[in-house]
Amino acid sequence: MGADLGPAMAAQLAAGVRSRSPRTRDEAIEALVAVAGAVMSKKPRELNLSGNPACILFYGANGAGKTTTAGKVAFRLREQGRKPLIVAADTYRAAGIEQMVAWAERAEVPHFDGSSGADPASVVFDGVQMARKRGHDVVIADTAGRLQTQRNLLEELGKIGRVMSKALDDQPYESLLVLDAVLGLASLAQAREFNKSIPMTGLVLAKLDSSAKGGAAIAIEAELDVPVKLAGVGEAIEDLAQFDLGAFIRTIFN
Ligand SMILES: Nc1nc2c(ncn2[C@@H]2O[C@H](COP(=O)(O)OP(=O)(O)OP(=O)(O)O)[C@@H](O)[C@H]2O)c(=O)[nH]1
Ligand SMILES: [Mg+2]
């Protein structure tokens, strides 16, 4: 378990468990759930969809699972009776737009597409205007993959966030960093850097159906106080789970 958590967090959790003197394996796991839960974020894990329109912005490293998660969320919200609009703002690659459009079609959700090479912040701004005009109550925006070492792309993300806020007259929106659970502890450094560029309201742990268990999320939540809100548990459109803290911690340590 140390590999994903990092040595400091692993030692802290181990000490916390020892201080509770568990006598059985089950008691040890329950102690871990309590100790890990205590260091993780206490902020709500449900998406805040109260805005008009509510907006959800997805960003993160290349291949993390942004477009897939955006498609899954659009599908789920439409099934719940909302009227989402997908905004395809990965204008870096023609395929980036096409992939989002394919998911929009699968989800049977309308989409507003940026053109290849367009400024993604303008696409997001125009997308929010379009949503208002057409009576959509949720905007789901997908962005290009970027690494935490690419300063210019992080600055661009900061601008996307500022423009989103402006389009929403400073109403809050969901600003979600999508993390590939397979990345392990490397995602802590990633989350730190993204969090400096844009106010982050939540995390998505994609690919939790792989052998990866996402233990790094404990360290990220403890340090940044940003809760995991969604988990990706497969490649199909319904493979999206509400994040369950107790179940997550039990899976990690079982
Ligand atoms: N098993 C599994 N695969 C996933 C999950 N989420 C995404 N994937 C896969 O991960 C790959 C990348 O997913 P995308 O959604 O295209 O990732 P992205 O972050 O949009 O990638 P870029 O736009 O290229 O930066 C695809 O093969 C997806 O099927 C998940 O929860 N579980
Ligand atoms: Mg994508």
C-alpha cells in the first residue's frame, strides 16, 4: 500500500491504526477506514449542479479519461431528466473534438463544438451562452490533455477557468481534475500543479476498474482538501460510480 500512498501518509495511517490497537483483521480495516477518512476532505462528494446553467469542466493529463468521463456524466444527467449540453473544447487535435462528439452521440446529448485551433476559453464562453439560449440546465465541457510541466498549457487552463467564471457571473461551477488511477503517487505532483492554475472543486478517479486502487487520492485529499467526486469503473457509458469513501478505503487495504 505504501507505493500509492507515499511513505509519509503510509506511516501516518499505520501509526493511527496502531493507536487504536485492533485485535483482528476486520478491526484493523475498520480502524484504517476511520483514520484515512479523518485525513480526507470533508467537502461534499456530490456534484454541485445548482447553477443556472450548472457547469462541469473536465481537465487533466493526456489520456487520463476526461472525454470518457464527460460522456458518462452527460448520459447519467440526461437519464436523470436534466438537459445537458456538451461543449467540445479540446481544440488541439481534430480527433479531440471527434472523440467528444462520438460520446455525445452515444449519450444522446447535444453538443457545441469548438473548431480545431480555436481558443478553448472562447469555446467554453460561447458554449455557456449557447446553453442559456437553448435552455440547457447543465454544461459539460471537455478540454485538451495537458501535463503539469507545460506552463503555457496550465496558464491556458487558468484562463479557461476565469472565462468560465465570467460567463457564469461568478456563480460556482464544478472544476474537476481527472486522474488516471494507474498513475499512482505521481498524481499527487500533478494535482498540486493543476491546483495552482485553476480553483479545483473535485477529483475524478478514472480507471478504478484496473488493478490500480487509487490510493494516492488519500494523500491528495489530505494535502489539497479537494474531494474525489466521481470514479470511472470501465469503458462503457454506464461505468461511472459515485465515490464511496468507505468502500474505496476497504478496497485499497483488502
Ligand atoms: N478501464 C477503463 N478505461 C477508461 C476509463 N476511463 C477512460 N478509459 C479509457 O482510457 C482511454 C483514454 O480515455 P479518454 O477519455 O479519451 O481520455 P482523455 O483524457 O480524454 O484523453 P486526451 O483527450 O487524449 O487527453 C480510453 O481508451 C478510454 O476507454 C475507466 O474508467 N476505466
Ligand atoms: Mg479527450
